Amino acid sequence: MNILEVRDLKVHFPLNRRFFGPPRDWVRAVDGVNLDIRRGETLGLVGESGCGKTTLGRTIVRVYEPTGGSIVYKGVGGEESNLALLSRKELALFRRRIRMIFQDPQSSLNPRHPVLQIVGEPLIVNQRMSGKRLEERVAELLIKVGLRPEYLHRYPHAFSGGERQRIGIARALALDPELVIADEAVSALDVSVQAQTINLLMELQGEFSLTYLFVAHNLSVVRHVSDRVAVMYVGKIVELADTEELYTNPRHPYTEALLSAVPKPDPRLRNKGARIRLTGDVPDPAHPPGGCYFHPRCRYAEERCRVEAPILRDITPGHSVACHRSDELKLLGVRG
Amino acid sequence: MSAKPLLEVENLHTHYFTDEGVVKAVNGASFSLAKGETLCLVGESGCGKSVTARSILQLIGVPGRIVSGSIRLHRDDGVVDIASLDARGKEMRAIRGARISMIFQEPMSSLSPIHPIGEQVAEVIRLHMRVEKEEAQERAVTMLRRVGIPQPETRLKSYPFEMSGGMRQRVMIAMALSCTPSLLIADEPTTALDVTTQATILDLIKDLQEELGMAVLFITHDLGVVAEIADSVAVMYLGQVVERAECDAIFHDPKHPYTQALLRSIPKLIVDGDRHLESIKGMVPHPFQRPSGCPFHPRCERRLANVCATLDPPQEWVGERHGVSCLLYSDVEKLKQRQSAESV
């Protein structure tokens, strides 16, 4: 059962805005994304910087206004609401159910507020909680994320990076959300702390039956936490499959290249297997190339790829890919 | 790989004297680097790896200072101890940028935003070599072409903001290598880049290293990158090198409990069943609250009661080129005797 159904979502930002008349150009940060998130799963969203993964995550919570398309949220009882069309007032209910965890705990926590206020803010705003009850609830949340409840009155500067990220997680959990969008939630952390935080997120998922949209660029981390993975390139989803399937049997040349670029933590695997090196940069989303956006960097590109844009289609149940040649190509995944 | 040493760092101490107390950023680090070798310095943030690198170039700002230890650089005309040189002196300035050069994590903040990149590369060349402006310009073009910047003649006039992250890092590499240094220090040069760009930059550094025969001191926290490029590895924790060995030994026969724990905590592309990651409990201690004895003992699963908290672990050689600073590999009784003899 799906918790969220994103259909043909477009987020375009105006560029070179003029004083009168329409803007000259648009950055197509998210350009026609279709995506289902199932209740209780972790959906990984990967891609290079500038591919639109953060914009997609933020648009779901309506930090950015969608230009077109729909974001349908399905409640436990089956009721449906299109988040893209709701007014600010109507959105308030869903702001409780969908929460975000940000990448940089340094800049997402107000340095002038104590933990009590940072974590308690959603409770104060949404449930008018105050005084003793608020303190108890925040202390309870701190324990859940592995922080000492005595730290209630400390300020963010008194915590390490990993602890700050836990504060961010506690804040996200304050209102018992259903869907949590974790935007590069562990990217800024050191390996040992990163492992602790990943474990914490997975434990909390079981305990509170959370659904995660896990946005990240680190493919090893995504493999660890995700049930399914979507790969994004220049505002579009190019491949989506179960984690195991996507990593061992990628069907899009971009996914293959991404996987082959990940450094493997074993010197004995060095120089083994064909390395694929992508040349050139990610295209400018304001002026993407014609046809398949990936064709200038694709080593399998042929004439058709230059003119005709591929659409995302199912090739096997649960595995969809946007590539003209996915049926004929033999692509390498991760072995082992 | 020749066994001839190029750089030997011994018992280096770099401390910062702040108003709140002394931060012992580097506290007795030792390692050596042979000609043409790639040494990876790994560790978590705050372990002192960047300060070590900056000490080698004498780039420590106030209130920091190299307190003791030596950094011996072997040159054709003899050995020089960098730690004893005047940071602003003529000799140090001749080493910095020419013999040893450095690239940084964030190329945008190390390049000047108001000068075209051609001018910036040519400036380094003119500083260290007696060449005319035109010749420096030509060399800059050659270097930019060598690092894979398309149409370098026209790109000379570009400003850093007009380039992508990967291209900027290439410009930094061109600058760093324009005087053919014998040692390149790369401080997290690929951390801010995407995996695909990272892979091409690592390839580029490797190719250039082979071509120019320089040694590379590569600082990173990413063990995947280490496995890809290192000849040997030094693992740092709280300002000390706790284990150093050849790359294969670090990954397949790690001795120090910290190295072992670090390796277990990395998420891998190949997952077998269990999705729970082993993690190191606790966190890196605050610099003002350094544990006594072995700096890792409060987080260590194999610590010895009454031993690890009191004795400083000396470096022991467990293999030909495999050193480890852990009391599990030391003769504890002997150390205790020596310590009590010293205190008398």
C-alpha cells in the first residue's frame, strides 16, 4: 500500500527574471517525476549533485511550490489528499505527518535555542504543549534517540556533530510522523558516528513504523538502509528497483557508471573489473541536451538516444528504467 | 617503489594554545614516506590529520605552534628539518609550492575569485622559476591541458565561478604540480565531489604521480578511497598515528582495535544479510578531555583493565613495515617497570 504517489511532478525555477513579462529561462530542477512510496519502506533516492533529489524531497513537504503534477498522500484509512493543491492552512495537518531531517545539523538547529525549545517547537506550535508536560515529552524523545535527558537545557554548540544530528532526528519524531524525508541525514558524519546514526534510524523505523524517503549521494549507505532505490539524473528518475536488484542487475548505463565509480574498501579489488569513467559534467538543467539527457556521457548512446527522450517503463515487475537500449545491453552491477 | 625515504615525520607535536587551554592537535605523530609512494593518512574529524599536513608546510597559524618533533625532508643536496625552519623564511618559501605543494578540499575557497585561473597558475610558476611572463603563460596552458581541462587556451581567461567543482579541483592540481614537486599533499581533495567526479580525479592524481614520480600524502576519512589508491596507510586517532602498515595489511590484517572497528563500521556495497552496522561506541573525546594512557581506551572493546588507562602505548613493530601503538602488542610488565623506574 502506498503512502505517497507522486505523478508527473514538475518544479521549475525562474532564471533571469525580468521586471515585466515572463522569465527568460527556467531551471527544470524536477521535470516530470513519477514515484510511489510504500507504507513502511525505505526508499533511497540517489544521484549526483544538481540532479534534483533535494528539490524533490523538499517539494513533497511543500518547501518549494510545485509547477505542475500531483503529490497524493494516502492516509491509513485510504483517504487521499493532493498535497500539491492544498492551501497553507490545509497543509498544517500533513506537516505533522511528513517531517524532515536535514544534512547539516550545524545550520538546521537554531544556535540561540536550547534543545528543549528546538525539539519542543513542533509540540508547542501544534499541540500547545508547555511546562512540565513539554519537558517530559522532550526528555522522552531524547532518550529515544540515545541522548541523555539532562541535556534538555543545553544549546546546540555543546554537542558534537553526531549528537546534533540526533537532536534533528528527535525533532522530526516529535509529532509521531508517518513519513520522514531524510535529506543526506548522515552525509556530514564520520564513519563511526555515521554507523551509529544509520542503526538508530533503522531501529526507530521499526519502533514507530516510519516510512523513509532517504535522499543521499553515498551509494553504500543507501544500499544499507533502503528497500528500494530510485536513481535520478537531471530532474528525472532514470531507474527504480528493489535495492538488491538495482545493485546487482542495473539496467540503466548511468546506474552502472555510478556503481562502478564507488571506491571499494578492499585493496585486493583494485584494478579488477572494468571501470567506467564518465566524462564531462552533469548537464545544466536549464539547457539539457536533446533526446535522452544522459546521451552525451553515455558510452552506449546511438542515434536514437540523441533525438528521442526515453520514458520510464517497467521492464520486469518492480523494475523500471528509462533507456532505449535497456533490453539489449548487458550491464555490470556489484558482484558478490 | 624505491625504499629511499623522502619525508620522515617523527614524534611531531603541534599544539594550539587557546584561552581555554592547550589543544594537542598533533601529539606524537610518526610516519615516513618513500619517494614516489602514496601514503594515506586516515582518521575521523578532529584526529589531527589536517594539522599534520599543515605542519609539514609550516602553515600553522596563531595560536598554534609546532612544539617538538622533526619533519625531515630528503633532498638531492641533503636533509632539511622543516620543523626547525622559520615559517616565513626564505628557505621555507622555496620548499612550499615548489618541493612540496598542497591541494585542498574546497577549491572554491582556495582559488582567488577575482583572478582568471590562467593568471593564478602562471603566478605559481613565476614565483618559483625564473621565467618570462609569456613562458609562464605557456606552461600554464600545458599544465591545464595535462589535467584534462578542455580548450585550455580559452579557459585561461575563465574565473573559478564559471567552472564546475571537478574542473576547479583540476585547476588546483595544475597549480600544485606546475613546479613538479617531489611531494604532493592532498587534503581531502575529493570529499566535496560526486562519486563519478571523484573517480576521475583519483585517476588523474595516479596518472600524474606515475608520470612525474612524485610522492603523495593523501588525507581522507573515506576508507574506500584509501583502498583504491594507497601504497601504505597511517591511521590517526587523537593526534597520534596508532597504526601504520602497507595498504593490504591494514585492510586484511589490521592489528589496532581502532582500525578494526573502523573497518567494521563502513557500509559496504556488497551486503551479506545483516543490515545492522557495527559501530564504535561513544565518540571522539573533546580535545580538552584527553583520556590518560592510550587515547582510545574509553571506546575500546579489548582494553586491559588497569593497564590501558595508565600506560602510554609505545609503537611496536608487528611486521616488517607494520607498526602499531597498542598495549595488546607490548610487553606490559616491562613497560610498568620502566615507568616506575622513571618516576623514582
